[in-house]
Amino acid sequence: MSNATVSLKTMKLKDGLGWIEWMRGWVNVMQEILLQRIMASHLHNPFPLPSLNHLTCIVTGSTSGIGSETARQLAEAGAHVVMAVRNIKAAHELIQQWQTKWSAGGKGLPLNIQVMELDLLSLDSVVRFCNAWNARLAPLHVLINNAGMFAMGGAQRFSKDGNEQHMQVNHLGPALLSLLLLPSLIRASGSRIINVSSVMHHVGFVDPNDMNVVSGKRKFSSLIGYSSSKLANVMFNNVLFKKLPLETGIIVVCLSPGVVQTKVTRDLPRLIQELYSALPYFIFSPQEGCRNSLFSTTDAQIIPQHYQKLKTNENSVCTVFINQNCEPAHCSEEAQNVETSNKVWGKTLELIGLPPDAVERLIQGEEVQMSLGKNVSS
């Protein structure tokens, strides 16, 4: 029996992380929680940025938390920022606040920010957004897939597309967005797809045949939904990294922002929320949490060199992964499972309605017919 056959049989039998993998995963999680402030003590806050007048950046989920800080600081550095959000009114109110403060400081031209509607819980919304953006025939230099959800303690819920909500918001929606925006990313020189992941992907497990956790093999919990979706996104982008030709100039990055104080605890009991907020020493503020996104957007040496090294190494299976210290690191052991990653890639394309050759056709500027009944072109 060949090694490949043994590997495939092992993969088919695997229905979760082994206890050693599980323990290693939680060690990584606890290290990040307890040591992140010490390990990242060399980073400035706020993160220093060069002039970014030449960049156009789309930031999803930019009305609160890490996304809000990322969008504001990029705009203040001169970038053209597109806030891709569900709540249009909240985004415009934020921009007004930023513009007022910016003008009061006498800092010159108004911030270059606009708002576009994007609801990752609706694949139709993602398609509409991409069609609207691609129709401009403008270059897109940076796509920051920041939006995410962790309904702590919540029951299993599904999008109108039939997908578990964590899986759609944290993985399927961003995956569709990244692929459909490839034509605009290719128009830019040295563009980047930046995926805000989480150290929790180390304790995630994805069954490619049950990505929505509905088979009954595993009992759903919000932790399983969140960690699995973050792992699926890393796996998907590891495959995308291999599929994108070097000449496209697109760098794919996954990152962990650290453990950040956000609204993820809003569904938990009040006592737990208070305990969570009482740990400021260990938990990053949104301003601290966005440093990794800003670093991944602007770094002109470490990330390009590391990406080039990975891209030219046939044995590399992971794309660039940046830890909370703004340094290249390794994604989880499970994320490096090539067979499972390829299956997650294929299942993802099926769930978002794209054909198997979507990447190749979009790179060539061809129209793609989606099984959702939508046409997408460059």
C-alpha cells in the first residue's frame, strides 16, 4: 500500500484533532494571551506609518474595533480607504467624527474615505460589492479581510445562503470577496490580500464534508464555529498562495492580531464580560490590535522577502503568517495539512458558487458564471 493511500485513509478516519495537537494548540493560545504584551513591547502605539497617498485599501468590518482603527489610521496616512460595511449610517457618522478631528488639528486635506455596503452574511451582497468595485476598472492595492464574528455562547445559526454564520462571515464571504476582486488586485503593482485570522485557528478542526457542522459528528458550540472558520480561512489562503502565479504580484497574508478587547463578549453573562474587561494588561486595545494589519499593509521588506522565499520553495505549504509581534511565524499543524486544505478549497468554491477553475479564469480577465446565478467579470 502506497504512502499516499495510507495518508488518504488516515485523513478519512480523522474526525477531530488528536489530543497532542489539541494540547499544543491550547498552549499557543495561552502563550498569546499571557505573553502578547511582553512579546510585542517593542512595537510603537500608535503604529508609525509612512505616506500612503499611492494606496487604495478596502477594509471590511471597519465601523468598530480593529477595523475602525485600521481604516482611520490608513486614511490619516493618506490612503484612499473604502469602508466595506453593513451599517452605512454608522460608517458615515464615524467618518464625520474623524474628519472633524482631523480638520480641527489643521492637518491639511480632508481624509479620503468612502463607504460601500457589504454584508458578508449574504453572498449576493458580496457579488454586488465586487461587481460595483470592478466596474470602476481601478487598481486595488490592499484588501483587508478584517470583518469577523464570534458569537460567544450563542446557538448555532445560519445565513440565508444556508451556511453556519461563523463559517460564512469569517471564511466563505471573505474567500468569495478575495477571488472576485482579483482583477482589481492584479491592476495594482504589488497588491496584498490580508486576512485577519486568530490564534484560535490552532485549536480549530475542519471536516471538508461537514464545514457547517450539521452532520451530528460534532456537537456545535460557538468556539467550534469560530475556531473552525478561522482555520478554514487559513487553509484556503494557503492554497490560494500556491495557485496565484508570482507574476500577478499579489501577496497573500494571514495574521493574528493578538487577543483584543472587542464586542465578542456581548452575548455572554454580565459577570464574564466584566472579568474579560478587567484584564487590560493582557488584552490589547483595538489600537494595539490593528498594528499587525498596518504592518502587513505597509511593510516593504520583511513580508515581500518572506513571500518570495516561500513562493520559490516547492516544499512551502503555507502563505505568510504574521504573529501579534509583527513577525513571520508558522500557522498551525492542521493548517499545513495539504490534503485537507485542498479539500477545503474545493468545498469552499462549491459553497460560494464558483467553478474549480475560477482563479485561472479571473486572472485571465474572463467572465465567471456562478452557480448562484450571477455573472462576474473583470
